[in-house]
Amino acid sequence: MYGPSEIAKRYSEAGAAKTKLPGIKMLVLAVFAGMYIAFGAFGSQVASVDAGGASVGKFLGAAVFPVGLLMVIMAGAELFTGNSLIIISVLDKKATAKGMLKNWGIVYLGNFLGGILVAALLTYGHAFSLFDGKLAETAVAAAQNKVLLSAQDAFLKGILCNILVCLAVWISFSAEDAAGKITGLYLPIMLFVLSGYEHCVANMYFIPAGILVSGEYGIAADSLTWQGFFLHNLLPVTLGNIAGGVCLGLGYFFVYLYHADRK
């Protein structure tokens, strides 16, 4: 098991490698990550929809959702929220700010495409017909609640979310074996879902799925629009996720990699 100082060095190298991927490979891996998070998100909805109690349903959904990040880390994919930690590589002079921003832009686009793709496949494959259509109603209600968040709530919940997501990534770097990585990443992700925080990549599935399901199943949701998705949720949540992840990265860089005499 690696300690925090070793994790910082390992991530600095790994983050630098992420910025040097060819753009097309970066995009493909980002689409995969968006799909994996969407798979985990859909699974969490299935687990929670008919659990017999709000708190039990929340717990079951939170227990399933981490499978998405597990697939991202173990199968190899590029996730925008976790890549906020590339700030460590930039400050450690292993990567450039330009390379980091390029990675963020391409990965964000790829994650969006992956989330939308899975939302569409599930909707038009009528996967939401489970439980006599109750899953469809749950998906629409969840999406509607997200677009009705105030900008402040969306932003602050985005900060809290990505602190935990980046902690999950950070902790996964403490282990070399699969069991250690899975154990390390699982609990922080479960905690963010259980707490109701906001993750922009997950919302690239949750809200488009709600919009598409609303139309396909004829479930009324007047406030659930593409404009509401982009402006009222995705934008503030993305900014919050960046703030949370970058601040965590800054803190760990300062503690473990910064030296007052470095040039």
C-alpha cells in the first residue's frame, strides 16, 4: 500500500500521461467513461425504485452506483471529474496548463456523448418499462428534481461531490491490486450518492434520460427541458465539480509535492 506522499507522485505521473494521449484516443476513452457511469447510474435507479422505503431505496442505489467508477478505473477510461486532479501534474511541472485544458475539453465532450448514448439506448430499448413503468416515472422525477435545483445548491453540491470523487480516485492510487483499488474507491462514491450531491457526468445520463423517457412514455414534466438541463444543472454542477476537484488537488500538491525552494 502506498502512503499519501507516494500517491501524490504516482498521480502526478499518471495525470501527465493523460494529457499526452492522442485526441482521438482520449475521446474514445471518454465516451467509454460516460457510458460506464451511465450504466452504474441506471443500475442504481433499478435498485432503488421499488425498495419499499425512501431511505432504503437511497441506500441501495448508492450501493450500486460505484460500479460505474469501478469500471472507469479498472477497465481504463477518461472521466472529467476525476481528471480535475491533473492540476497536480501541472503544478508539479509534469504537464502543461494547455494540456490539462485540452484533456478536460475532449473528455467532457466524450463523457457527454457516452451518457447521452446510453440514455437513448435504454429509453428506446424500453428498459424503463421495468416495474410496470414505475422506473420510467422515477427517472423523470429524478431528472426534474435536478433541473429545479437553485444555481447555488447545484454549485455547492457539485463541490462536495467532486471532493469525494477525487478522493476515491486518490485512494485507488494507494493500491496496486484490483481488490485494493475497488475497496478504496467504493465507499467515497457510495457516500456522495447517499448524500445527494451532484456529479456532472452522472447528470449527462440522468437528465437526458428523464427528458427522453418523458417523451417516449408520455409522462408530463413541463420544467424538464434541454435548456433547463444545460443552464440550471449542468453548468453550475460542472463549475462546482471543477472547484471541488481542483481545490483538493491544490491541497495535496501543497502538502506532499511543494517545496519552498523549488524553481
